[in-house]
Amino acid sequence: MPPTISRIVQALEPSATITMATKAKELKAAGRTVYDLSLGEPDFDTPQHICQAAIEAMEAGHTHYTPAGGIPELKQAVVQQYQTAYGLEYAPNQVVVSNGAKHALHNAFTVLLNPGDEVIIPAPYWVSYVELVKLTGAVPVVVQTRQEDDFKLTVEQFRRAVTGRTKLLLLCSPSNPTGSMYTPGELSELADVAIEHDLLVVADEIYERLVYEGHRFASFATVRPGLQERTITVGGVSKTYAMTGWRIGWTISPANVAKAIGGLQSQETSCPSSIGQYAAIAAICGPQECVDVMLAEFARRREFVTRRIAEISGLSCAEMGGAFYAFINISEHLGRSYSGVQIDDSTTWCLELLNKQNVATVMGFAFGTEGYARVSFATSMENLAAAFDRIEAFVV
């Protein structure tokens, strides 16, 4: 008799982004040309000065265990970055360096939540949020936002969602999957509700540097006095510096929360990658021109994707203020038959688009919002052009 898997793990949904990327790779291995718009991963190489720092760290013998919560030099670099960029004053012991932002989120939920606690999560949401909350035994309370509101949680929706069991609010700005951004004023209004109800806020700010002209990023902890004491900020180097595989993220939180996260992490993973941490120092403290170059290219692609979506009948999306995603409204194209296949939901639509046109996207259902598909424009203009030609051919 095979071992019985725990109920909590059986209840988890697999990552849809990884599932679609895997299907795309299988088709590529079978010899098909696939235009993959599924993964949220910059297509640039990690800048050379960062790679060189990793080489030098290895040559210097920095290949052993580090303190569980990260090396002091990286913690200080993170503290300095937030002070310089946002005027936020933190101590190094409030920073815990983790194995990527996903691990940082998992740590934060695990130390803050008890079974039965409620977490307010605006939808569309990143695919792992709900599952990471469920792992703690807490209850995700999903609040559906609207495209006409740029997929942003309103104060009224927030107030209605709060109950006596609400423990925290989870926000992501710029957003994965929509690219939407909260203005400082909108964050301030949400902060007032959090303060009124004595709630914690987990602010996923992994895309903070990928912000387009006409939009302004505000770190949540800055928008009202006293918010640092109730905010857990999640950041990292993956998206800004094309370092997804280096697996370096962090939380910045009140000292008692950081201490708990460090203790948890010491039992989970011992420490983050020693080499990755030294590379992250070079990323944060080194030349930043590489970020400007990548952002300029993302902006060019964003403009192209916005135009192509507007040109295809029945498709639309909210304005992308940051990140590198478009969340495309495909609802007008559901309820139809494509080459004999009835398509009534985003999952079937995305799978048929992949099967018929070799374009990999991610179904909106995975982000908590049916009738949409997410595309990543973290790929070349050539791939984007070919992919949108095929999307147009598919829906027309």
C-alpha cells in the first residue's frame, strides 16, 4: 500500500505557470516551435559584474554555511537601499534573506498565521499566494477586483472583507499578473483601514524597480506613520537584475517577526546560497545602468503588447504600470467552438491556443479570475510579434 499523502498537501493546486511552461517545453522537445509567454522571468542574462562577484566569492572561499538569515554585509546593503530609496529606517536584524521571494512569503505566512486566521487577497493574485496561505491552515479570503478599477482593491471592498478573524492583508504592487499599480493615495486609504482594524500587511514589492513612465512606486510602509510596525515587506533581486535562478529574496519586518522568521529558516534551509548572497550585494551596491537598459526594453515591449491587444477584436487589458505582464480579457471569445473544440473557460482557451498556434500563456483561472489569460512580455520582440500574430489568427 503506498504512503498516504497529508490532506493539506493533497489540497494544494500545482503552479499553473510551471504547468504551462512544462507543456511548452514538451512541445519544443517534440520539435515544434513554441512562442512561450508563460513564465515571469526576464530573458536577459544576469549582468556581468554580478556574475563576476559570484566568481570572486567562490575564489575567496565563500562556499560554506552563512548565518541562517543572511550575511551581515547583504543585510546592511538592503537596509541602505531602503533608506536611500524610500527614507525607511531599519536595523539589519529586521532583514531576513531567504531563498527567493516565494520562500520569503512562505516564511512570513508561517510565522504570522494560525489555523482559522483570515488573509484578505485581492484577485487577480499571483498563483502561489492562496496555496501558501492554505499551507498554514489559515483561510484565504479572495476579493474579486474589476478591470475598470485597474484590478485594484477599493477601500469599500477592503472594509466589507474584514471580519473578527482577519489577520492580514496581502498586496502586490506592481502586480503579477496584471501590471497594475496602486498610487500612494490609494495605498494610504487602504493603510487607514488596516490601522483601524489593527491588521498586518504583507507587501510583495518584488517588481518595485520595474515601473513605467507616468507611474510612481510607493513602498507600502512609507504611506502612513507607524506602518513599519505592521508591515512585512517582501523584496529580492530576481526580477530587477535578471537573477531568478540565484534565489535571493528577503523580508523586512518588525524585529520580533524577523527573529521568528530567522528561527524558522534555520530549521528549513539552514541558510540562503552563500554565493548568491555575495552576487546580490554586487547587484544592489554596484552599477545600476543595467537596470535602466532592461527597463527601457521592457517599456518598448509593453508599448508593443498594448497596441497589439487593442488591435485584436474582442481583447482588452488594464494599463500596465509596472512588471512585465498583460492580463488579457478574453471573455468575448469564450462560449465558442474553435476547430470543433468548445471553449467555455480560460483553461481550455489557453490549452487550445498552445495546441493550435504554439503560443503558451497562463489561464486567468489560476490567478483567481476567470475569463482572462496572462502573457509575459519578458521575451524578445520577435517572439512577441510572432505570438500575437498567432493569437490574432486564433481568435478571428
